[in-house]
Amino acid sequence: MSVTLNINGTRREFDGDPDTPLLWVIRDDLGLTGTKYGCGIAQCGACTVHVDGQTLRSCSAPVSAVAGRQVTTIEGLASPAAKAVQKAWVALDVVQCGYCQSGQIMSATALLEKKPKPSDTDIDHAMAGNICRCATYQRIRAAIHAASAQLAG
Amino acid sequence: MSSLVKATLIMIVLAGTAGSLAGAEDLRGPETFASITNQSERSRALFVEAGRVLQHPRCLNCHPVGERPTQGNDGHPHSPLVVRGADDKGAIGLRCTTCHQNANYEPSGVPGHPLWHVAPKSMAWQTKSLRQICEQIKDPRRNGGKTPAAIHEHMAHDSLVGWGWMPGANREPAPGTQAQLGALIAAWIESGAACPAS
């Protein structure tokens, strides 16, 4: 049974088991390896993608769940909020090992797209599901605020 | 395969099955309480039995008093940190649907339902006595405007309520079945919907 996907604006077909985790399809079948596997149980956030503008832990969703919906991976981020986040991440040297950062950026971008001027509490609540073993949390927070300031002009 | 090996394998399978059913406790039906001749007493007893479902972790975890749902049979704070948000469906950027999909998902063990969300604060049950929960359920100002018939319909047929008996993974289901809960609630309503003393 074929599942039709819209990944980063491109239509793709997946002919495997519709219950396959979306993460595997993204990485193994579509070759988009920017989205990471960290835990497989929706506890770390490294697998975060956007579906119709909302965050989704792709390790915890069957590929069938996103049939016909707009899926955006880290490779496909292009919104003003995404560009501001990427710029802030570079300016503040947020990244250490980098493994969690695709997920961090996806969650941060989703937050700013819905709430361009988030409070620290908003940041806490939006980012709580993204774990960083290098503990770059303070820089992530600062970068979200910096991106917000840039969006405000 | 030798008969000893076969017997051993059968015992292992049966033990595993028994283990998974061990958490599925029975719920007593309304007929069990028919011998209580005092109507109010019988009504209260019926609700106490229904309370074994209402106060089970599968139900209580999503009826928090504060901002955060809980998890597990010990009611520890939901991990990761999530809050009810403005609409009881999560915060901006971390919605319930970020992780919870339309059905339980075995590869990740994450439970799911199309309408996954936290019960509104007016329907908070954690830290409440069974009497307080009973009074809340009966109060149209706090139960979403439900009539007694609607209360029964919700308990007996709502599919998110029904998830409590099909939680997936290694989660212990609520006692009995949703049909049994429905029968208890129907009998409770018919007997005057009396609330327990405590």
C-alpha cells in the first residue's frame, strides 16, 4: 500500500508498511538524514519535524499519519522565523556536538512562528521535550530571544 | 522439539498471558448491590464501585488539578514536562499531538487517541475525594453542561474514556470494561445518583 507524502514541498511515494515510523522513512527511504534518532520513544526531541506547521516527534508517528499533509524537515526550513533562528544559532555559537540541534531548531522555529515574542516560560514549555546532553540550554534560550528580536525588526 | 521443551514453552506463554491479565481487575456489576434495600445506600455503593475506575491511574493521570498531567501507576509528573496550555491540548510548540497520535503506537510505546488532551480544570480529579469527584460529575457547571443521560453516555461510550481499558504497551488497564462502568453509572443514576460520604 503506497503512502503519498509531501516532504519539504516535494511529493514522494513510500511503498512500505504504512505503520513504519516516519523517522525511518525520512532517513532511510528519502535520504534526509538531518532528522536524528535519539531515543525512539519521544523523550529526546531529536527526531522533531513539522507537520502542517506543528511539531511532531517522527519516531512516534506512523508514516500513514502524515499522508497528504505538509511535512517539513530541518533540510526544508525556509520561513522568516527559521532564518532568524539559524542566524541566531550561528551568532551565539549554540552548537556543541550538534546531535540534538536539528530538533532544537525545529521546535524553536515552530514556537517563533506561532509566538514571535515568547517569554521564558513559553520557551520552557515549547522546548521541554528537546534534550541536549551538551547542556547548551542557556545558549538555546538566548538564541530564541535573539531570533525573536530580529523578527521584530 | 521434545515434549519437555514444548511443555516449557507452553508454560512460558501462559505465564506471560497471565501476567498481562493480572492487572485487569474485575468490576462488580449492579446486580451485586441489589441486596442493599436502602436506595441511597445502594446508590452510594454503586458509585464507590465505579470509583475504582474513576480513581484508577489510567483516568486520574489526565484529570490533574494543576497545569501538568501525570504518568504511570505512581502518578509521577509527565515526562517530558508538558502543560495543559490555553485549550488543554498543550503549550505552543509542544502540543499533545507532538507525541500522541490517533492510536497507541507500539514502536515508541506512546499511547494515543484522536482526541488526546487533558481534562479541563473544572473536571480535575487528582487530590479529590470520591465524594468531591461525584459532586463534580453531577454539577452541570463543572461537567460541561451534561445531563444525567449525557453523563452515562460519556462514561459508557466515549472513546477517549474507552482508552482507559485499551492503554497499550505495559500499562495496566482500568478495572473491568467500559460496558461494566456504563452499567454501574446507569444503575447509580437510576437509584438517585447519591454521592459517597467521603
